[in-house]
Amino acid sequence: MFRALRRDQAGATLVEFAIIAPTFMIMLMGAFDLGYSVYLRAVLNGSIHEAARDSTLETGKAAEAAIDDRVESIVQDIAKSAKVDFDRKSYYDFTDVERAETINENAPANGKCDTGETFEDENGNNIWDSDVGAIGFGGPRDIVMYTVTVTYDKLFPLYGLLGMSQEGKMSISTVLMNQPYGQQGDQATPETKPCP
């Protein structure tokens, strides 16, 4: 009787499937989730580039809510529960984008605005800033960095099962120059201020 059971091949496929199926399903869900994230990023990228171009027009400030609502609507067509945050910073020229205010450092230099050192306050707010950008659209011919951050639930509960966060987050930025619908304002003259 035991010899007959040893030679019997019926049901062997079921055991093999039970071993391989969970691994295959996890790989399949991971691939679909990756595809979902890539698709969401591509759609977000296209929508913010269009929105940024609309923002550079003279009517951009007045249409800010409508422009942001359009981007949010496009994102939420794909990720229903997505939270969308918008950020605009304006700069005088392209070399200023995400540039810190200059620190007059004592040796050894550490890149921080330490007590006893001074900095060049370029935006007149009396504090050292790691980014000289002003919040908002800026004016004619100003450079604007438009950033959209999307927080969304991942497609499958796979990450929760593995003890990871079920929440995905992506941020996309684009930098454009406002249209020349007027004269660009003068660049502020930096004032030397003491570090706190």
C-alpha cells in the first residue's frame, strides 16, 4: 500500500502550486502597484506642466484656485482618496532657484548660520533662509518653481501585510519663467545681518 502511494503522482501539481502561488501573487501585486505609481507619476507630471504654463500668464494669479483644482481633479480621477498639496516659490532669475542666502562664515566653515557669523539677507525677512524664494507667483519675468505633492493609498494592501506604510507619496516640480506682461521688479539689495 505504501509503495502505491509513493508512486502515485496525482495531486503533486497542487502541492507545487501551493508553494509557488503566494510568491507569484506577491510579485504580481507588486508589479501592478509599481505600474500604478508610474502611471500616477506620468499623469501628475503632465498635468503640472500644463498648470505651470497657465500660471505663467498674467491671469495666473487670478486663476490660481481653478488651476490647482484642475490638477487635483486629474489626480483624483486615478487616486480617489489622494491628498494634493501645492507650493509656488518665485525667484529673480534661474540661478536663484533653491539657493540659500550667503553666509559669511568663520573658519571652519560648516554651512550653517552659527552665532557670531553674518549672512546676506536677500529677501528682507531678517532670518537666514535655506531657499531665497518668495512664496507665490512672483511678478512679470520672475522664475516660478511649481511643486505638487500627492499623498495616496497604494493599490494593494501588500505593504501593510509586510509592516510597511500603506501610504505612497510623490512630489513633482517644474520651473518656468513668467510671461513678460510688464517690467520685472528690481532685485532686492542684500543687507548683512547677524546670525541668531
